[in-house]
Amino acid sequence: MIIELHILQNFAPSNLNRDDTNSPKECEFGGYRRARISSQCIKRAIRWNGVFKDMLKDHLSSRSLRFPTQVYDELLKLGVKQSLGKEIGKHLETIAKKAATKSEGEEGKETEKIAKKNQASYELDIFKTPQMVFYTEDEVKECATQVKALLDQGMKPAEVFNKDKKGKFTNLTVFPVPRSADIGLFGRMVTSAHFDNIDAACQVAHAISTNKVGVEFDFYTAVDDRQPEAETGAGMMGTVEFNSACFYRYANLDCAQLKKNLGDDKALAQKSVEAFIRAAVHAIPTGKQNSFAAQNPPSFVFAVARKSGAWSLANAFAKPVWVGENGDLIEESTVKLVDYWGKLAKAYGDEDIQAKPAYTLGTADLKGLDAVDSLEHLISKINQAVAAEC
């Protein structure tokens, strides 16, 4: 079963997701400039949403460079001497390095280079991998347990991390496949011979504005509170870029893939689906919120449970919504989205659709959809469909 989410969310002036020049992210769509929020930004907002964390608190992972540091800390708890633990930490800094394609000499030079670069960190007992890794506590504990067992056999740290020609450790076994809800949903890709890659169960699109958008500038000044009265002028001045847009947000979730990623744990899969929907609706990016406070919940939420396939409704807004002087951007966007859904259903059929609950804060006619009055009722209908199929 595939679960889809279609959300319309109108934000007041804001800069929720910036590019490398601190400008709000944009793109061209349908021949017009649009405001954009990246999928990575949205996924992080979901993962860090309080609802998501509370519902899945015992089934979450970390995405960090600090896997070796956590293993080091675990080794100390297991009684390994600090000096040995530090040596292990140094060796573990190459654990998430790209699979070896270099000669042993080049490999050694690169390891030495990393060691010198992080010398200051060693003094603070901080060890980092070359790339970010999404990992579970089970993987940390399993690594520490394996290392401790090999040290107890009399191996030195360098022997523990012996590698074959492909760069895989010869003494350490493969770490357990992660079964956390967040890795199950969002997947894991590591260019390393030591961690398993996981296919994501969900896809999250970049949010794009339904309307044409241009960047605006807020000119600001800051006054020196202790400036003498005889002096005039600002202590500093500058500009902040911002925009305001009604975003169309889309995501889909493959329940079968999620269940597989979670080791066929049906209960956890169903709980993860609900947590994902709730967090997706409530999550708001944090970019420059202290300056703009754009805490605007969605105005329209439409969920679909279907046996197969997936439909993004982004093309409903290939021609941007234009409201003139008296129109309502949110209402017009809702009407266009619902109309486009109807056209797709007529052209391609909707026999695979199991449920299509939707609610709006406006007055648009939700023709062809299963109108509900709240998020709770929408989730209830999706939960029923998932329980019957998952």
C-alpha cells in the first residue's frame, strides 16, 4: 500500500530555507519563479518534530559524524582502558570512509592525514568519521562489544581493524541491519564497506509555491544602547531577504518497504506511518523563525491510501495561481488542486484508491474526496486502510 500526502501551507513573510547566500531557496517551475523549501529541510523538520519523537522515542537513530566517539564511550563503560579506547577511536575514524580503491601506501597516508587534522579533538576524546552516518544505538553497542571481545583475545587495536583488499575489516563482523523507524522511513546511503545501505520507504518532494514569487528585502538597523546622545546613526545596518508563498507539499510512503525495513514489525510499521503523517502536518522549518515567526499550519491536507502507483499534483500549479485584487490565494490553490485530482482520476481511473480523506480550513468544495473535519479523522481513516493491508 502507498500512502500519499498533499498539503497546502501558506506562510507569512519568512525565510524558512536558505541557500548559500542566505536567500530564500527558489526554482523555476512552469516557466515562472517559485519559492521552494528543499526536501531535506522538510525531512529534518519531520524527524525533529516533537510529535514524531514522542511517538517513536524508543525507535529513533542519530545522524552524526560522532559514531566513533559513541563507541569509545561505550568501550569505557565495558571496562576498556582509556588509552586503548583512544586508539580504537582513532582507527574507527576511517570506518565510514568510501570503500578502498587506493594502494595500501596511499591509504596509510590518508589515515595519517586524518589523524593529524583531528589531533585537537583527540585531546577532548572526540572522534569523527569522514562522512555523516545515520546509525542506531544497537550498531554502536554491537561495534563496542565486538571490539571488546577481540581486545580480550589479546589483539592490539591495529589488529582489530585489519582490512582486506576491498577495505572490509577481517576481524569485525558486519554490524546489525538498523531497524529504527526513522532509518526505515528515510533510508540510509553510506559510501562505506562497513554499513548496510537501506532503501527509503518514503519520498518527499521539494515544496514549491503555487503562486509566482519574487524576493523582497527587509532593511534593518540596530541602535547602540550606550551611544552618547550627541551622536546619531545606527550601530549597524543590513538587509534580510524574505518572501511569502502558498506552498504545495507532497510526500508518499511505501508501507511494504517500510515493513521490510523494520524487520516485518507490523505494529511498529503502522505506528511509524501515523507518526510520519502527524509530524509532516505539524512540522515547520526553523529558518529565521526568530525574525519572522512564520508559524502557519496547513490550510488543506489531503491523504491517499492506494494499492499501487503515486500521483504528485504539482502540475495543478504549472500555471501559477493569480488572485488579482480580491482573490484568496489559499482558496484558489485548493480549488485548482482538487480539480486536477479529479482530472487524473477520470483519465487514469481510481480503482486502486482505498481512502482519500481531506479537510480544509476554507470553503472550497472537496468534490471527489472524502471530506473530514479534522486531522484526527483523516488519520483515523488512513489507519483503518493501513491496518487492513499492512
